[in-house]
Amino acid sequence: MPQEYKIPFDSVFYQQDIKKSKFIVHIAHTPDLDSAKAFIKEIGIKYPDARHNCWAHIAGEPGGSHVFGFSDDGEPNGTAGKPMLNVLMGSGLGEITAVVTRYFGGIKLGTGGLVRAYGGSLNNAMLELKTETKIPEALVYGISEYSHQGLIENILTAYKVLDIQKTFTAQIDWQIKIDSREVKRVLAEIFEKTNARVEFKLKD
């Protein structure tokens, strides 16, 4: 059963200097892999002269390993992308991508220093991130007579409805976006209270 989870509400920009190297952090809401890749590309274009644009993402629900990804982008293996992914995973957020851009300042940090710098910079940036709750959504389609409109709308007030669209022709065509965890109950109640005289179903 899908569960609600936290996602970024807006983007974050953060930067800090560590031993003369500049670390620039960008965080964004990326609901899927395509948007994560587009954001990573966007930051790469923004800082074309940077030595490294390291990144990590959870491009979907926080528990889905298939949406995890990271890159060291030329830094020693395991010193940038993985520490960043660990920060994201520890946050419990989903649909999030972080890119840390590094401008080398001439002083080598060593592998341990790099891990602390990339993970620490992102962790500091995460402190400035505002979040919101992502509710698992489902679309319900229905057809009813006008005489059932008030009854159906009254039933829906007891559920977590995210959006309702109605088209009025010879009948009413309904499109309802609702918390997916409540779909079975709302369909059963509509069916029962209208004496099965309306047609409502979950979109395939």
C-alpha cells in the first residue's frame, strides 16, 4: 500500500569554502528519473568550468532502490556521490536531487576530507530545505445523473480529495483525484448510497 512521504517544497542554493575549495550545493524537487537527469544537466551547464559536478538523487518514493543514483564525477571513487546519497537517504525524503559543484582551490583534501566536504556541504544545505507531504494519488472516473450530484459531493467531503473536475452534459462526468489509500472505501460508499445507479471506477 502506498504511503505518504515528504518531498522538497522548493529549491535550495547553498555554498561554503573548505580549504580554499568552493562547494556549491543545489537541491531540487525531481519526481522522476527524467526530471532528475534534466536538473543535473542544468547545473552542469550553469557551471561548465567547474572541475566536478557530483550528484545524487532519489527520483521517486524514498523506499524504492530503483530510483537511487549518484556520481563522483571525477572525484576518487566513493568520496562524493555516495556520501551525498547517504545524506538524502537519511533524510527520509523522496523525489529529490542534489548536485554539489566543486571549484578546486589548490589544497588536496584527501579521501576522508572529500567525504566530509561533500556530505557535510549537502547536510548543511538540507537544513535550509522546506518540505511538504506527498500523498499517494489515484484517479477515479465516474458518470452520474444530475440527481446524484449533491449526494456524491457530500460523500466525498469525508475523504482526502485532492481535486475534482466535473463536465456537465446530458449527465455529469466526474474525474476525482483522491488519496489512493481511500479509493476502495469511497467507491463502495458511492455504490451503496446511490443504490448502484452510478458508474464510478479507478483509472487503469
